[in-house]
Amino acid sequence: MDFLLDGIMSITWQQVVMYGVGALLIYLAIAKEVEPALLLPMGFGAILVNLPFSGVLGDAGIIQWLFTVGIEASEAFPLLLFIGIGAMIDFEPLLAKPYYFLLGAAAQFGIFAALLLARVLGFDLPDAASIGIIGAADGPTAILVAQKLNSAYMGQIAVVAYSYMALVPIVQPLAIKLVTTKKERRIHMPAQGLKADGTLAKPITKKTKILFPIMVTLLAGLVAPDSISLVGFLMFGNLIRECGVLRSLSETAQTTLTNLITLLLGITISFSMVADKFVRPETLIILLIGLAAFVFDTIGGVLFAKLLNLFLPHKINPMIGAAGISAFPMSARVVQKMAQKEDPTNILLMDAVGANVAGQIASVVAGGLILWLVKEVKHY
């Protein structure tokens, strides 16, 4: 009984706040079905690590051990998750229109805008870069970059990144409408190369699909060596999907592996959600910068699409640019929904998916560029 009283009396108001944060994440996961595979373990873990005298921390603590082995020492959890993500992605819509790579690149503008904003607000360069990577709209990339840069705000970055990914259907339409007119949102894409059902008239060959992940890995390794672990594992997952001889492994990577690693990653990230590290004024600032990053991503993609329209013979709907963020396939669905709201006959899904998968590649390359940038600045 004395031990129970000692535990209750030792609870701080910051820990009470974290119990509330944990309960909110659990509520969002169960009641609203927002990223449940990640937010549920993350929310429960936030409660576990903030219990007085918690046995999950310390040298013998399971969560601290998982963090040390799975993230701190090897970054294994985020990288293994990329194998599953790569196995889920069909790059055919992007291969049909390779210039959508430009839209994926443009939609990473929010990363660098958020980095500069964080620096202006007083964060040092590694922390500012880690906060900026929230704009990648890719949770594993955000976690991996924050860990590699030894950011003190990894817990906040993970929570904010996944929270805004879940809010893409709310944030993106508002940002898109800020920089487009109704006329632009009603632009129909040319149906060149498509059948009546929207599928490709000339499907991409199997050889091309197999060579694509290999060539992307080689190119990324030459252009942005620091991105090779991110890009390489993503492309390896896609190669498993497309090779045609590892169907059972592809299915396992897409389901069992992805679900298990997501579960472990969620509860492991809670190591960074200890009250005295999380309940700080900086957390609110990171929340606001993260919102700005997603808005800048969306606006950057849309404005670049409008720039391309100055040179393309067949105009593209600028909303396609917003799908260039890495939140796959949510962003593509948002664009399609907006298009049909403006004009029920307007079908943009294939094009939006093409830009969306381009954003998946661009986000991990951008993560590598961020790591390289910080390393070079430190060198000088």
C-alpha cells in the first residue's frame, strides 16, 4: 500500500498531460480509425513510459531495449517498414508519365520551408532539419532522419507527422483552394493512352517494372548517397512485388511484415514521449511548423503544376501537383474527390496516383538530402 501511495504521490502534472495525450491517440485509433496500427501502440506506450518507476524504461526495460535495438543502433524498424511500403506500391501510373517525378519533387517544398522556419524560431540545425522532414509526409522517413540527426524532439516529430498525415483530407483541400480557381480545378486531363475504364492502353512491360527499382536505387546512390538506405529498402520491396517469383513474400511484406513492424515502431517511439521531454513549449511550436510544412508541400506542388502548364501542349489539372506529397494513397484520393465535387465527370485518379508515388520516392530522396546538408554544414 505504501508503494502504491508513493507512486500516486510521485505523479507530476506533466505525466497527467501525457496520460491525456496517450488516451487521445488511443481514441483516434479506435473511434476514428486514424492510423490505428501506429497510433494505438503509440498512445498505449505514452501511458506506459510515464507511469512512476516504470519498468519499461532503464537498462532492463523492454521499450528502451526496443528503441536501442530497433531505432537507435540500427534504424531497423523504419527501414524494414520501407520494404512493406515498396511492396504495396504500383509505379505503373508514374512510368506512364515520368514527368510526374517533377511534381513529386516540387511537393517536397514544405520540408525546406519548415526547416528555415524552425531555424528562424531558434532551433539548432539538426533539430530544425528533423522538424522540417515532417513535410515529407512520410512517418518512417521522419523518424529515421530525426534519429540519425540525434534530435531531442523525435517523439514530437513522430506524433505530429502521423497526425497530419491522417489530417490530409482536411488540410489539403483548404490549401489547394487557396492557390487555384474553380476553372483550374475543373480541368479535364487528356485521356491519351488510356482505355475507357481509365487503365493504360499499353501497359508498362514487366521488364521495365523490374528495371525501374534497380535503376532508381543506382541513381539515388550516385546523386544522394545518404538516401540509399531509405530508397534502397523502398525499391527492394517494390522489386519483390514486380519480379513475379516471390508472390508469397510480397504478400507477407505488404501485410504481416508491415503490420508487425508498424506495431513495434509505434510502441517503441513512445520511448521519446516521456513527460519531461514531451510536455514543453517546443511541442506546440513543432505542431504549428508541421502544419505549415504540409500546407507548403501542397501549395508548392500545385504552383509547380501551374508552371508546367505554361509549356505543356495538354494542360494538367494543377490539383495533381498536390498529390505529389508522400501520403499515399490518401492524397491521390483527396484530389480525385475534389475533382468530382467540381465536375462529376472528371476522373483524375490515375494521374493523381502517378504524382503520389513520385512523391513517395521524392520524400525519401529529400530525407537523404537533408542528412547530407546537415553533414556538410557541420563539416564547414
